[in-house]
Amino acid sequence: MILHQISNNQKAIAVLIDPEKSQDESELKELIRKSTFAKIDYFFVGGSTVTREAFNKVIDFLKSNTEIPIVIFPGASHQISENADALLYLSLISGRNPDYLIGHHVMSSNEVFDMDLEVIPTGYILVDGGTQSSVAYVSQTTPIPLDKANIILSTAKAGILQGKKIIYLDAGSGAKNHVPSKVIHDVANLQIPVIVGGGIRQIDEIEELHEAGANIVVIGNKLEENIDFLLDIKEYITDTK
Ligand code: 1GP
């Protein structure tokens, strides 16, 4: 069970693949090869504006080319596949757009219900990373300001009370500022697994967020810019494990 694995692993790293940007098979092969060498823990797959075709292409390619668990990080109701290992069943609880709180869920529930796929209820909290993120724009929601730690915490608590099994704190892909470690520390103290992503591009940031209590740190953009950052990640993972 992926949820069980996430809860028990304090210092995991996920590589985010946005199929809209990365579909080329030789590039994916290279990413898989270097991620395997670095011993990353998960591939997260999804995006704000991904077509069904691109999504399935990437999931199916990963399924036949890697043993690393594939976790869907969906941007919309069509991003589901039985070839993944788990689905982060996101509710965008920082926003007030009913489509991302229940609408997409209703659209896909019949299919998801019948799939042999681990579904992980996830409270997804978008915080302001200093740039207009694709998620904020596409979902038409307002992220929580970074300095409003009390609102972030109240939102996380509400998610827990609603039965979410994981809290995902995201500053948005390509954020200028990632979620501060103090916020991660406070949310992790609520005794729920925490995933953090958005704007993380240095090893010392990964380390700081892990130390603060993040179970998974997600890296997307940085690897699109420089795939060899996985070599630094390998060194970090070897030192920590
Ligand atoms: C965004 O958490 C992810 O949803 C990853 O962000 O692309 O900035 O690493 P980056």
C-alpha cells in the first residue's frame, strides 16, 4: 500500500512528470534511468492542462519501463489509469471552486470505483509561491498567502477532520518561494503525512523540508531544466539513508 509506505517513510523524494511537457520516449527513458540510479521513491504524474492521450502515454510508458511506484497527481477528472499504483484523490481545500472540491470527483467516480487502483484522499493546499501558478489560474482559486500560517494550518486541520489521509502543500510549479519549513513543521505536527512541492530547486531546501517533517518532497521544474540534478539527489539520498 502506497499510503502505508508514505506514512512510514519520513524522507522520500518524488519526481514530477507533467505529460504535457515530457512525452518524448528517449527523454523519459533517460529520466527513468537517472531516477533509478538516484533511488528516488516515486514518480508523480499529472498536470493542469494535460490531454487524456498524453497522460495515458506517459503512464503506460512508465508502467512498462520502471519498478518505481507511479502515483497520479491529477489536474482533472480524466487523469486516471489502472496502470498507476495510486491516485492522490485531491480536494483543492485552499480554494472555493466546487469543481475542484467535488465536481471532477463526481465526473470520474464510476470509473475510479471500478479500478484496481489505490485511492488516497488528499487535502491539497495551494499557497502563494510568488508567481501566478498554472493550478491557481486553471482552477480559478486564490492561493493562501505564505505568511498566513494560521490559515494554512486551519485549512489542514479542516482537511484532516474531513478524513483526508495526506496533506499536500504546494507553492505551484515554478514557484519563486517554496512552502516555508515552519509551515511544514506545524502541519506535520498534526500527525498526518505531508507532501511538499513547488519551487524546490536545491539540495539544502530538500534537506530543510525533510528535517521539518515532510514525508515526500516533490521536484518538477528543476529536473526539466537540469536532469543531472538527480546526481546531487543521489548523493543526498545516499547520505541520509
Ligand atoms: C507543483 O509540486 C509541484 O505542483 C512541483 O513544483 O515544478 O516547481 O518543482 P516544481
